[in-house]
Amino acid sequence: MIKITLTIMLLIVTNSYAGCRCVCMDGQVQAVCSSTLDIAPICTPRICPIETPSIAPIRTPKVPPIGTSGCVQKNVA
């Protein structure tokens, strides 16, 4: 009787991990489950890839040199 109970408990625990997986979120490894009833596994530590920024970098303003109102680039021979 005890062996049957332990076998059933082992099957339930093994199947509860089926809906969970370890993924990188916000730079950290976290368990993500498809149901709130699933038991989250212990995720092994690993390095998550660096995410590209979602916004474009700020452009530096182009200011003409002090004392001038504008500049023009010319080739001098």
C-alpha cells in the first residue's frame, strides 16, 4: 500500500513540472508556469543575454562654434 501511494505521489510531482520552464526575464532566470497549480522548478543559475534597448539613443545637438551664426564645410586646396 505504501509503495502504491509513493508511486502515485511521484507521478503527480513529476507531471506538475510539465507546465513550467526556466526563462530569462528582466536579466534574471525565473520559472514560468502555465498554471498557478503547477509547482515551479528550481532553475539553475545562468547568464541571461543582454537585451537591446527599446528606445533609440538621444541624438547630441549640433551647436555651431562660439561667435558664429553657422558653419559651412569647404575643401581648401
